[in-house]
Amino acid sequence: MTYNDDLTTRAITIRDMPTTTRKPRLRKRPPAWVSALLALLCLLMLSPFIWMMLSVTKPTDVAFSNPPVLWGYQLTFTAFVDLWQTTYFADYLVNTLVVAVVSTLIALVIGIPAAYALSRFPSYISALLLVLALVFRALPRFAVALPMYDISRALGIYDTTFALAIALVAINQPFTIWLLRNFFAEIPRELDEAAMIDGCTRIGMLRRVMIPLMGPGILTAGIFVFLFAFQEYLTALVLTDTSSKTVPVFIATQLGQTLPMLQQAGAASMLLTIPVVAIAFIAQKYLVAGLSDGAVKG
Amino acid sequence: MKAREFWLLFAPSLLVMGGLLVIPLVRTVQWSFESVHYGSPGSFVGLENFATALTDPRFGRAVLFTLAVTAATVVILLVLGYLIATAINRITRSRPIVLGIMLVSYVLPNLVGAVAFSWLFDDNFGGVINRMIEFFGGNQVLWFTDQVPNGILVIVNTVWHMLPFAMLIILAGLQGVPTELREAGIIDGARAVQSHLHIIIPTIRGVLGFVTLISIMDVLRMFDNLIALSPQAASIGNESIMLYVYSVAFADGAQRLGLGSAINVLTIILILTLLIPFIRGIFKEAKAAR
Amino acid sequence: MSITKNRAFALTAAIAVGGLILTGCGAGGRTASKNATAVSCDYTAPDSATTVNVLAYNSSAVDPFTNTMVSSCTKGKVAVKHDPIDFGGQVTKTTATLSGSTGSYDIIETYSFVIPGLARDKKLRPLNDLFEKYADKYGLNDINKSMRAGMSYEGNLYALPMQAQMFVMAYRADVFDNLGIKVPTTFDEMIAAAKAIKAAGVMDYPIALPWLATSDIGTSFQAAMNSLDADFVSKDGTVTLDTPEAKQALQSMLSLKPYMDPQVTTFDQPKVQQQMFNGTAAMSIMFSGRMNDLTLTSNSKLSDSFKFAAPPKVNAAAKYSYDRLSIDGWSIPFNTKLDPDMLFVMMASAVSEDASKASIPAAYPARNGMVTADNSPYGKAATDSIASAMPPIASPVLASVTTEIRPILVQILAGNLTINDGAAQMQAVAQKIVG
């Protein structure tokens, strides 16, 4: 297997060429059926959300009718209003955001120097790290989460946003380092040496030269860690209860609710979906770069 | 770089990973040999938990189901991922919007996606897919109580969640295929199939291997989506290994932590076994590269 | 990739996230719930800021009491907090919070079925002293005596009764009238009615029962056994799961299956409601606390068509109806760190006379003589149901027996196990627990 090296160049190509402005090298337009199939595919991929969005914006008495009511109803946002006003949804959303932001910040602060160090160290360590990252990424989550639950209860930090955030930092750290290391590896070592000759210390150099150069890479890693934390269900289920509950955990406890609240659970899912989808669209280029560059190489 | 600098820079990260990944992992291994409850020290019972797990038909069924879903999902991901990546590789102007839409199911919490997904198939929520099947003259499908249709539902949902990832990686791989080969790839007809099979796919086999690896890892761990998609997973034999651990060691205040940990250890062994070829590949490559 | 572009991106991202936080803060706390009643809640407040966490599942019957507690007892530095949760969630959280020396909840909703087991394991605080102390002030002696007994174990009260729930049958009066079908009083009549409805082409699966494989199915089996004057264990504690009554109960349950949705083992009570709302079923039997939802025009276009009756008997010779009586109440977990007096006052005000009155018709309050045929659409059905139910057997092993036999029960009802083999397996499993 030799995919690592040739992919380095490939990944750079895709990352550095914004798809919107790139001049197509292959001028031949795709046949209509390809475009049609892709359009259909997009519709299929979105269909669960379209259906859910329709369901939660119908009046309650026809929301889940069978056969479904498709037209002739009054559009309503009551489910969203009730969700905001009668549940602690705002708190769950804030918890989810705090966990995501805090774990992203910590993950980057400790991950950047570690990734830099690894990118400048002999390769057998890097290979070992790669294997370790792989193994840690593959671990059954409960093998880590259940002991974390026990330990956090013993330490009295169970059900705090901090405990969940730091747990997610650790769980996502192998991926963070791995992604960042690949971005650092693209920066020539000569640059370090030049900066060091100019009198920078290693850490000063990292701060003043490397991090500005690494902007896109750090942004990519940050977006990924943020999304992973935002998505996390299993760890949050195990480590939270009343005071640090996150939105995915909340939604899971609403599946057996009766009608008006069931519709609110759908509304909660939609409210969680919208920002993530916004991020996906805005950060599309970075997600693609992260997936193809960082991920493929490691 | 000096060793001292290396460790200085690496220490904070190492500390977090050591404290929050390695220590819990050690605890899991220790628990797997104990009879133990949360919050109290356990007592050593030797291999009893492993014996219980390995003789429990429910564990066998969970392993079988998990492996079956993994195998099916990985194959579908590779085939669909490749086809879609090839198609997207040919569009230019609308590519960002298509990629953006494709990413939605990947960036969303798996559980939320599964809830939305289950509503399409559940008559109590309108069952829009069932109505379509009915319209085309099909019979009622028991998506939630019949093992095979439920298994299909789980696989379709998993594919839906992971397809964007597989497609993107393969797309990245395709971008690296030399232009002459790509020119060959866009000729329609029989020759195109040949060129895909004999030229393009062998060129990007490393990328395909990577997609396989990540997909295997992620599907083996599946848990979130089953909460919404398989309400009676255990009784129809569609329980994943992680769901089984959850139900013996956490759900409803369950306390069989020793058994749960033993299953975790067995799962780790299973995963490592499946990963061995990939790990060897990486080491070989590291040796060759530098 | 230029630096300006990155800045623009970061800015957009910050706005997206920031916008969310702003709307979140703008929403603020909870506004007073529509069905909360203002009652007096006079406790001695602690000096420091305190949060009282309440664990109670959401249903239209429990919500009025919970909401009253939250809105009337939150004052000064004391905040009463209740997170919405479904019934399954409450079951999970109850065991979890009671499992260690510290817990997350200070007041928990309990029901008569789990009281003996939790009391035996000393998971709940006995309430006798507090009951005496506050009986006059909150009129607690008007709470039905037998319901108090139902929440007691070995002479101690472990939960303050809030309401009773009993099985009630809801049916589509319009469909029944059109086809000239009488309200069924036995399973056989139910089947006959179902056949007639199916034959008329109104719907395929006229019967809907909550048979969720991971929860309600055990309660349904117990109700069928109760109809035959039996239970999972006898009064002296012997397991009776391979008796003729047990087998008859299983047989009767199986006889209903052809007339129910094939996926009935995924139906909890809300899903059964959904079947009624959607007009995909014409008869259902659920706990009374789920009935009021059916009568609300906001929930379904069919709300005017539902009528209520006591549940039928398993067969004509059966002594009682297919029925379960359950009492819901408030308990104080053993591991809360808060002042029990304060917690009890909160519980007492939530079940005070005003609060109880306001909960009708959604609930069937535990206070004497509150529900009549006039003030509740299912009032008469509820009273008839109580009269035809077997007096409950209280045993601390019932809850764990129910959990352990459930997987076997599901296999019997799925047709994967014969009644004889299944009954023998359930008997063996239950005997292991009883010891």
C-alpha cells in the first residue's frame, strides 16, 4: 500500500483549488442523466429532514396522519414556540454549544503543539502514533465511557459540562492530532530552522510563524472537533443527567412522548439540524479538505 | 528537534489521553475479571465473565448481526461511493451545492438522523414509504419487528449516514488520477466500464482500502441509530454489540459491569484482529517512506 | 486560499453560532405551563440557592401535578426543576439515581407496582412522620385510604398518592354504531367486533394494545392473568407462571393478535394513541391517564368519536376484567441531600385539594369522591374499571420478575415458543429470582 504519499499531493490539490472558481480541465459537460441522477440523489439524502420538517410544521391534529396529509393545512410553528417556552430546550442547546466550544478550544490548545512535535520527529514515532490513533479511534466507546462514568461519580464531577467536554477532548484527541500533524507535515522544515536562526524559541516560532501559516488547517480541525462534540450521543448519555444534558440526549428521551410533545421532539431535531447544516454549507470546503487530506493520509 | 522539546510540546496531549483514555481502558480490562458494581471495589472472579459472554446466545447473535451489517454496509458504501464520486467528478458549477447537501446526513447527530429516518417507515407517523410501497402494489413490510426488513432498514440508514464520507474520500482519490486516465474514464459505453475496472480502480485502491478501514471501525461501533430504528432489537436478534453492552451494564440501572467489560475486551480483540492487515500496511509504508 | 477569505469564513461561522446563543438566551426560562394551578407551598427555605430536581414522566395525567409543583414551589432561592422525559426514560433514571450514595433527583414519581421492591431495598424514605405532621394543613386524610395502603410496604407509607390509573377501553362510537356493534365485554366479543369492522372494510387491524416488547407487554400479561384471578406470584409468594391460568392468559392474548397491527410489540401507549388518532384502530385498552388526550380536538380530527368503557374480561367465565390498577405518587429518594420537610411540603401541595380538582378530567386524583360521571368523559368507565379489577397483590419480587420474564413472553407472543414451553421457562426464570 502506497497511498499515503501520492495522496499528499492529491489532497493538496483538492484543498487548494476552490471548486467554484476552478477552470474545468475536462470541458465536456456531463450528460443530462448524470445531472438528473445527482439531483434525485440529493433529494433522497434530504428526504428524512424534508419529511420531518413537514411533520413539525403541520397542525398537531394532522401532523402524523396516516395516510399523510400533504396539502390544504395551515402552516404552523407552534411546536417550536412550545419547545422554547415550556421545556429547557434553550439550556440543552447552550449545554451542547458550551461542550462543543470548550472541547474544541482545549483540543486545539493541547493538540497543536503535540501535532507539531510529531510532525518534526522521526517517522517511526509517527507510524506508531498513526497506529495508536487508529486503535483509539476504533475502540468500542463504552470501554472508555463506562469507567469514565464510574470515575466521574467518584470525583464528584459527574453531570457537569466540564466533565463531558474534557472526556470528548480525550476521545477526539487522536483524530485531532492526526489531522493537524498532516497539515504541519506540509510546511517545510527549513522554515522552522530559518525562524529559529532569527532568534525565535521553539514555542515562539510555533506561535508567530506556524500557527498563522496553519490557519486553514487549524480551522479544519476545529470544525471537525466541534461537529464531533456537537453530534455526540453515547458519551453524553453516560456522563450527563439533569444539569448538563445535551440536545441529542434530550431528543432520545422524547421518543416515547405523547402527541404535542412528540411533535416538539421533532422540532428539537430540526432546530439542531439547521445550525449544523449551516455549518456544513459554510465550511464545506474545509470539511472536504479535512476528510480528504487529513483522513486519507492517516 | 531535541527530545526534550518534543516531550514538552507533546506532554499536555499525552497527559489528557493517558488520563482519560488509557486509565479508563485499564479499568475496563480490570473489571472484565471482576464481579463489580459502580462505586464499589470488585472481587476477582477469573474468566467467569468471559465464559458467560461466550456462552450467551445473545452475545453470539449480537456479534453476528454487527458483522453482517458491517460487511453489507462496507460493500454498498464502496460501490455507491465510487459511482457517485465519479458522477460528481464530472460536474463543475453545481458541485459545491451537491457536496453541501450530501454532507448534511454526515454532520448531523446519528441519533437525530435515525429518528427522522424512522418516521418515514413508521405508520404511526404517516409511513410515507409504506404508502408508496402500497401504491406500487407491494405488501406490508414489517420494518420494526421482522429481522430481515429491520436489518435492511438499519443498513440503509447506516449507508445514508456514511455515504457522504465514503464519497468524499473517493472523490479526493479520483482527483489524483492522471488526466489521461480520467479522459478515458468519461468515454461512455463498454470501454468506460473497462477503463474504470482496469485503470482507475487499481490506481485508487489505496483510497478504497482507507474507506473500507474507517467504515469497518465505525459500523462495528454502531449504537445510536438502533435506539430509534430497532425498538425491540434484542428479541428479533438485531442487537449490535454496543447495544448489548449498554443493556447489561448501564440501561435501566443495569449493573453487570464485569460482563459488560468482558464484552468490551472481546470487542477490542475482534476489532484489532480485523485491523491487523491495515496496521501492518501502515508500518511497512512508514519503513519504506522514510 | 487567501487570508481575507478565512476571515470572512470565521466571521460567518461566529455569526451563525452567536445568533443561536442569542436566541437561546432570549428564550429565557420556562413560562408558566398552561395546566399549572397556583397553590400554597409553605416550606422553610434553605439559606443558599437550591435546585430541587423532580423526576416525573410526561403524560397529560401527570403533567398537571408536576407543573403545579414546579410553578407554585419555585420561589426565592429555591428552584424546582423538571426535565421533560418519557415513561421509559423515567424507569431508567429511577434505577440510576437510586443506585449510588448520591443521586440526581430529590423528588421522584413512583407507582404502586414498584413501591414494594424499592421499599424492601430501602431506596425510598418512609413518609409516616411527615404525613402525620402535615396531614391537617394539606388535608392529606382525604386521600383515599386504600390508595395510601397501595403505596405502603410493611406498614410504612413510601409515596404520597397523587392519582389512580386503571385500564380503560376507548372505542370508536361512530364505527360501532354504524355497524350495530355493542361494546365488547369479553375478548371473544372484541374479536367478533374486530371481524365485523374488518369485514366492512373500515380498517385492517381494529384492535390496538400497548404491547411494547421492552416495557408494557409485562403489564398486559399481568392484566390477562388478573382477569382470571391470578398473578405472577400468589399471595404467599409462590411463582404461578406455569399454572392453567397463566397458559389461558397467554392463549387469550394470542387470540387477539390477528386483529392487531403485526408490529404491536413496538407500541407503547403513545403509539396506541396514535393508532386511535389516525383511525387505524377502533378499540384500545390503556391506562386511564392516556384517555383525556383522545378527547382533545387539537390532537385528532376523530376526537368527537371516542367513547369509553370498562375493559372486557378475558372470557365470559373470568372473575375480573383485563385490568390493572396503578397508583401514581411522589416519593423522596433515600439519597437526596435536601431537607425532607421541604420536599414533603412540595409533594403535599402538588396533591392538595385545589391541584387535584384542577387535574380533572386529565387525571383521576387520589382524593375521595372527586371524579364523577359528569366531570370526566371517562369517569364512569374508570369507576366501573375499578369495580371490576382484581385487588392487587403487592410483592417486592413482582417488578424484577416482570423484567426477567419479558424476553420469554415476547418470544411466546411472536409465535417462536409454544405456550407450554414458554410458561415453563418463565416459571424457571422467576423461581430463580424468588429463590
